[in-house]
Amino acid sequence: MGWLWAIIVGFVLGLLAKAILPGKQHSPLWLVTVLGIIGGIVGNALARGFGIEATPGIDWGRHALQVAAAVVLVGLGDMLYMGSRGRQRT
């Protein structure tokens, strides 16, 4: 069940990252989901490093770090994806 939640949260984080990034991203939905999952993991690690891993109530700091990591990863992933595709418009 943990993997299902990771996929769902990664999907949501990836879509949020695509919405935050300016311009059009050309990466496919599966790549955005994978990068969102990785962004969630990186955001959790950063939150743990900053000492805000577990707080009472909603962990807004942890969620903000997850979204920020997903934005960076989706942006970089889109650039790499378009570079590997030879700048073809899909």
C-alpha cells in the first residue's frame, strides 16, 4: 500500500510542479510522475536534515520542500528529455 501512496503523491507533486513551472513542458506523464516521486523523497530528506520531519499537525515545511524539489526535478527532467529528443515538438 505504501507504493500506491508514493505513486499517487508523486503524480500530484509532478502535476503541481508542471503547473508552477513557466512555459510548456514536453515531458510525458510517466516521467513527471517518476520525478514527482523522487521529488517527494528528496523533500522528505531535506526536511529531515532541517529538523522539520515530524511536527504536530500538517507538515507545511515538509510539503513545501517536496514541491520545491519536484519543481527543480521536473524542470531539469524536461530539459534532459527535450535534449534527448533533439528538440522535436510532440
